[in-house]
Amino acid sequence: MHVIAMNAMPRKGDPLSRRSFLNLVGKGSLAGSALISMGVLVRYISFQSEASLPTQYDLGLASDYPLGSRINVQSVPATIIHDSQGYHAISLVCPHLGCVVKVTSDGLSCPCHGSRFLPDGSLRNGPASKPLNVLRVETNADGHLILYTS
């Protein structure tokens, strides 16, 4: 009977034992996993986030928003309200999960999870737990409405 030491490597031409084969496959799997993990890590570290969205929007002339109007600005998204007290704006982004709410006959409704808001942005029913955000609107020296989202 021939005894082989545990750490002995097979010589060229010797058949590969089952133990040696499994050892080789195990080490190869570990090396492959390490390489894949390094690739994922490098990709994660080098990730470039999207450019940040503007925090200020020029909405055009204030005269384009007549007294008593409620105008949706889809590019923001927000609703501009012009009443006897001036210009106001509410965000159309649901505070629950960030979906854009839709204008309905009785207020605003989130198409994602069913939150409902009154026309002034206050919460009617959830799952949202907060009203829509109120945004700041100012008129500049040129007569343009400037909307601030932060």
C-alpha cells in the first residue's frame, strides 16, 4: 500500500485525486469570488451620482399667472396659486414615497399608494403622514416669478 502525505502535490502524469480536485476547485472558487467582489467594490466606489436638480426655477412673467389661477408646472412639479394674498406654490411630490400626485376634481391624489390631499395641499388621508410641501415663490425685479424648491 502506498501512503501519500496530505500536503503532497501530485507529480506530473499522476492522476488527480478527488481530494486534490476538490481542494483546487475550492481555492479557484474563492479566488473567483474575490475578483468579482473587488470589481463590484471598485464600481461602487467610482459611482458618479446624477447632477443635482436646480433649487430655483424662473417661471416666467408673473402676469402669466392671473388672479384666481391654479397652474401646474410639470417641470418642477408644483402648482402655482395666485389669490388675493399673492402667489403661493405647493409641491406635487407626495411626501410618502415621492410619486407625483395628480390633480382631481376634489383635490390631489397620489397614483402610487392612494394618499389624498385637499386643494391647498393639506392631507386628507394616507398612507402619507404629512401634507404636500409648501414652496417659496417670489417676484424678481424683472416681474418674473421665481420658485424655490429648498
